Amino acid sequence: MRIDILSLFPQMFEGPLHESMIGNAVENNVIDVGVTNFRDFTTDKHNHVDDYPYGGGAGMLLQPQPIFDALADVNAKHPEPGRVILLDPAGYQFNQKVAEDFAKEDHLTFICGHYEGYDERIRSLVTDEVSLGDYVLTGGELGAMVMIDATVRLIPGVLGNSESAPGDSFSSGLLEYPQYTRPADFRGMTVPDILLSGDHGKIDDWRLEQALKRTYERRPDMLAKMQLSGKEKQMLADIKSDAEGY
């Protein structure tokens, strides 16, 4: 996968793109990442990339010309443009399903905004307008880092254990079940007996039940979006009965 980032602050990506999982993916040529400072493409003699909005109002807007020319330069080097993602509060919200969709692409380009917003014509360049959540950051860089991390870890060959990603919270629609490692007894806190039993069928059932329970207790909104199997429905009914003291 090729990932391009258009940003006024490319130095913000130097650490995150060269450490841990993403750094290993770059080093092993699983992904190729480029960061472009679109200020380098301004035709203004003072290198301005923003200006006051027509009609008045607070703040400054990013001008279209530097971003149009920076993206054209990226696409000239990589003729398969793929999806162009605008980090914007007005976009649809990023989640695990979006990360899974992004991970199927050969080329992603992230446009990181700054200042008060974008000249509306910049939106004509993009395929996706995406928001990290209902809050405001000073720019799109941190949002892009989160989206890239969530996406890259789903690409085959990035995680050491190929089974890790499908079992993550949100990938299955449920929060992840409780997990334990050695020692079996730590300061009086013990590992559930079922996990020491060696009965993998019962362990799978326990994990499913615990995932349902944790999701019911902490994120019931997620359950409302799921199509549960008959087995899952019965487990959830038992969990609700226990919670209500029946």
C-alpha cells in the first residue's frame, strides 16, 4: 500500500511513521509512506496557504491552489490515486469498518487541514470526508495518524500474529473478552478455571459470553447494531437476567 499525506507540518509524522508497527511495515516494504508539505506548492511570494473568507467571518481558510498542485504532484508520481481522504469535522465518523475498507486500497492520500477550514472547492478533489470524532483538534495531523495506524495494522503481514486483528474489539462487533497470562495467581487474583481447563469448546463459549457481557455493560449501543445468532441471543438474555437479579 502507498500512503501519502498532505500537511503543513510534516515533521509531526517523523516519529509515528518510523516506530513500532508502522515503522516495521515501512522497513519491510509492506507500506510506502510519503509526506508532502503543501506550502512548498504555493505561488504566493510569501508562501501563504490561507486567506480571509469571502463575505467575512472569523478565522482563515486554506486556499485551493497549493492543495490542488500538491495532490497533482503526488498523483503524477503514483498514477493510481486511490482514495483521497479529507480530515474534516463535517465528514462521516471513522470506525473499525472504515479502517477495514481503507486497508483494501492500494493507495490512500490524507489531506490534513488547519486554520478555520477549507475553501469549499478543495472538496472536489476528495473521495472521502472523514472525522475522528465529535471534538475539535488544531489540525488534521493527529487524526490522520490514528486512521493510518488503525488501517495499516489490518494489512496482511503487518501484525506478527495474523489472528490478532480479527479478534480485536470492534472487529467482531463486540468488545474484546477478558484475557490473562502468567502467573495464574497474582496477589490473590486468579485466572478463571475455564481458561486452564484445556477444553477449547468451553473456552470459546466463555469468551463469547464474556465479550457479550462486557459489550452489554459498557457499550450497549454496539449490540443494537448487531445481528445476533440464536446462541448469542440466549447468552445475552441470560446476562440481562443475571444483571437484573432474576
